[in-house]
Amino acid sequence: MGVPPVTIDDIADAAGRIAGQAARTPLIGCPLLDDRVGGRILFKCENLQRTGSFKFRGAYNTLAAMPQDLRRRGVVAVSSGNHAQGVAEAARLFGVPATIVMPVDAPATKRRRTVRSGARIVDYDRVNEDRDKVAAQFIMRNGGTLVHPYNDPQVIAGQGTIGAEIISACTTLGLEPDAILIPCGGGGLSAGIGVAFREGMSDVAVSIVEPAGFDDYGRSLALGEIVTNSSLAGSICDALLAPSPGAIGFALNKGNLTGALTVTDDEALDAVAFAFREMRLVVEPGGAVGMAAVLAGHFDCQDRVVIVVLSGGNIDDSVLRTALERGN
Amino acid sequence: MGVPPVTIDDIADAAGRIAGQAARTPLIGCPLLDDRVGGRILFKCENLQRTGSFKFRGAYNTLAAMPQDLRRRGVVAVSSGNHAQGVAEAARLFGVPATIVMPVDAPATKRRRTVRSGARIVDYDRVNEDRDKVAAQFIMRNGGTLVHPYNDPQVIAGQGTIGAEIISACTTLGLEPDAILIPCGGGGLSAGIGVAFREGMSDVAVSIVEPAGFDDYGRSLALGEIVTNSSLAGSICDALLAPSPGAIGFALNKGNLTGALTVTDDEALDAVAFAFREMRLVVEPGGAVGMAAVLAGHFDCQDRVVIVVLSGGNIDDSVLRTALERGN
């Protein structure tokens, strides 16, 4: 059974669509870390992206690529987190209605930000309701197009613009990266970046990083078929808890990825604290797993140039406090 | 009485010396803020500089410009904060000894970072000792060159590289800024940036921002002569509490600056919280005063492109907590 491919041309088209709306986020180094690991690490700071995560790229690209009369009828997303904010902000910019299906117990800050973008929130009960059914029912009654957080070619192409920007920045700097580490939930981010690197810098090793115990993607890659996490909650990395790889991204990632790593919650929290104290960057645990893999020594950086994607920065104050207290 | 001038050539020389050691920090926008103020604001993120503040630029340039046999005998700085870290790190990179004269009650984190760079700390008692005398006595006994935090042409030239980078980035982006807001303590940062803008983008309005009650610089500019703050402590903006303008910078700033603003401690803390929540940036209160002036409406940004320097990000956890709790 075929899935739609995503090509470097799709990524180039996406880059054109998001230009001027999404930030070209900076690549930031950390000499202290370089000394520690004996290599050169550069962080692609998607925590500094509009809405605080890479999700805005895919969401904006998807809305921009939709036929106008379809887009006008509105978009729907199922998310309590970064994807919700990305879709809500993209819809606001196009002046179209957005509806976010969100658990009643979603964090107040994420709810407030989503509402601020003008989105309507439809609550569901995590325990007694199926969120996909709630979304489907809403669309049946009210119309609108579902924007999937990762299993969508335009979403993947939008995230792929990160890869294109990294390649462009490295070329300008005269840097030849050896590897890139990418936080992984449903696999849309790694799929898009993987396509960009296979075309633009094909020698670079492309690895994903997942929370320990939620390594559905790594296990799926090892088996060559999609498997599911046994738990759906229980990691501090709330941004990375997709139940299983999306089919479209998996078809790409099977050929493009060269490795899969995991980090513990404590390692992710240590990375959050390191980013805060040593780089003055606010990163959420799920966004920091690539940095965590480097800090914990799970990835050999000796004499290598390694790009690490910091995928998001929407952290609750209490989680940041937990991270900072660990370091004291 | 003449003071040594600092020219655009000195800044170009400094840029060559610090290249590869100091970060070329990013210019980062915030669409949410742009909507709010009706203009376009771009933040020059020196909180993301090596050691967490712009001070590294001036310190490194000063050490790099010193005759080698002088540098080898070591450097001395009087500071409990960002200048100490900048000088200590620059000395480490040159492999020369650094001694930092620091109050015994300096924050533990700042002390730890300074020690980490290999610097020796000489304690003094804020109440009963004059820190400049302590430094002078140390140099008389042990040798070494004092690196002043702002009243030094090479320090000013180093800070001026920020202006050169902003001009270069704006030119690349096709942006013509109308104004720049610069946090101001002793005036070294604004003096360097002012020289760069007078030469490279002479139509840009260059304003400094000080903590309310510590507006020695603004009052000195208005009077045309150097005056001193009545208090030496008592603002949350600890990075900006120099007692009076440095003579070298003042001679430059008299001709180059077009305005001076002040912000309250509460306004600075609100900016710290805004930078954290909306931009995922860690900024210290003194580093955030330019942003505070914009957020509090003290500077009209309507239909203008305004550059705001975020000069540092070395904030204590407790101060950040205070800032975040205000917003809730």
C-alpha cells in the first residue's frame, strides 16, 4: 500500500510559503559543551520559533497549501500542546476559524495561548472519550479540515524546511556536519529533515531521540514495521508521546534514518537545566532530548560536528523549577 | 582634556580579533509584540553570547590587543558579575592568569562560574573596603593589567562589534531600522554601538535605557557633564549600577546618542517574564530594560523598525521566579 511521498521540491515549496511568517531560527553553539564532549555541537533553536515550537512550520504550510475555499471553512486539530498552538496561530494569520480538540485537564497556559490565537476549544474527557472520535464528530457536524500533527505530507514538508535551513547555514559557515539528532514523537519532524539531508547533505548520519519507554519509533525501525508504545502517558517529555509512527513519515524514515536513541526523564530534565543555565535558552523536556543524549554521553561527539534540534520551548514553570532544583 | 577616541576602524579590528571566539548573536523578532506595538521589533540577543552577556566581546578584544608579554603577566578585573565572567573566560582562552576582585557576598552562581573559567578570586568587604583600592594593591604586589569594565577604548571597540553585526544583519534582511535601544550602566556598550551606527547607519536614533533612580547617564547627557548616582545599590538591574558615566564613552555618547529612557524594577521584571514566556529567552533584569521600555510604552514603536539590545542573561533562579510570579 503506497503512501504519498514527500520530496525536496515539496520542502522548497514549503519554504517559499512559510517565508516571512515562520522564523529562520538560529544555529547556536556552546563552547563549554564543545570542550566537554571534544566535538562541535550546534543547536537548531526551534524553541525560538513562532508559537515556541517547530509545529508552526508544518501547520502554516498545510494551511497555505490548501485550496482557498476549503481553508475558509476552517481547520480542526487534536492536540493539547505545540501542534494546537501552531494550527491556531496559522489559522489566525489566514483569518480562518480553528477548532482545537483538547483534554479538559490540559495545562492552563497552553489553553490560554490557544484561545489567544482566536481558536475555539472543544473539550474531551481523556478517560471516557476518544479524542479522534470527538474530532470526527465535530467535523461531521460543523465541517472543517483536520490537520494531522505528523501524518500529512504538507506537515512533513513544512518541518523539512528546518533541514533546508540547517544545510544552508552550515554551507554559509563552511561547516560539514557529521550527524544530526532529532527529537521524535510521531516522526514528522525527522521525516522532513531526513528528506532534506538525504538530498542536500547525504553523508550526514540522521538519528532520532525518544524518551525511554516510549521508543515505538526506534523499535519500529528495527523491526521494519510500525509498532505501538505500551504506555500512552508517563514521561516528562509530553511533546513526544505519539502512540506509534505515522505511516507517511515512517515510509521515508525507513530509508533515511541511521540510528535511534533514548534518554531518561532525568537526562531530559538535566538538559533543560543545562540549556537554561549555560545557554540562556528555555527548552521543554521533549525538545531537549537531543541535547540530553549528548550530555549523557549516549552519542559520541568526539571530533565530530553534530547538529542537535531543540524542537520546542513550551515548558510549565513547575517543570522548569523541577529541572533547576535537580542541578543544585 | 582629551580622551582616546574610538573609531569605526577600531571596531573593525575588534571584530577581526573576536571572530570565532565570540558568537555572532542572532536578531530575533516577536510577532506577538509587533502586533501589540504596531511596529517591528528585533532583539539583538547578547544573552546568548559566550558567558551570557556582551561583556565577553570587550574583554576578549582587550586581551587580544594587549602586547603578548604584558598579557602573559595576567589581567585583573573588579566585578561581581558579567564583566568578571567575560574577563575570566577571555583569560582562560589566552592561557593567562585572571584575578577577579569580588565582594564576599557575590551570588554563589556567579562565583562558581568565574572559578570555573580558572580565575582567582580576591574577596573584599563591600562595607569596609574600597574595591578599586583592593585591586590596585593586588596589582602593586602581584603585577597584572586592570581591565576596566567600560572606561577603556578596546573594551568599547569590542562592544561596538554588536553595532557592526546589527548593521550587517539588517542590510542582509533589507531592513532599515529607525531606532535602537541599549541598556546602559557605565556606557561602554552604548558608546561602541553608537560609533558603529553613526558611521554605518547614521539616521538611526540611538537611545539608552537605565533603571529609574540610577539615571546618571541620562542626567549627564542632559547637563553635558558627568554626574553620579546618589545610590549605588537598590535596583533589581544589578548589571547597570555603575556609579557614573565613563569618560571615554561619555565623550563619544555626547555626540552620538539621541535619547535616554528609564524603566522601573517592575517594568524590568515584566520584560524578563515576557522574554521567558513569549520568546523562550532567559534575560536578566538589567539586560531586559530596552524590552521593558517597549513593553511599558515608554518608546513609540508605531510604524517603526526598532532594534532592542538584550545585553545579558545571567539571572538568579530566585529573581526569575519573582518575575514569573508577577505575571500570574
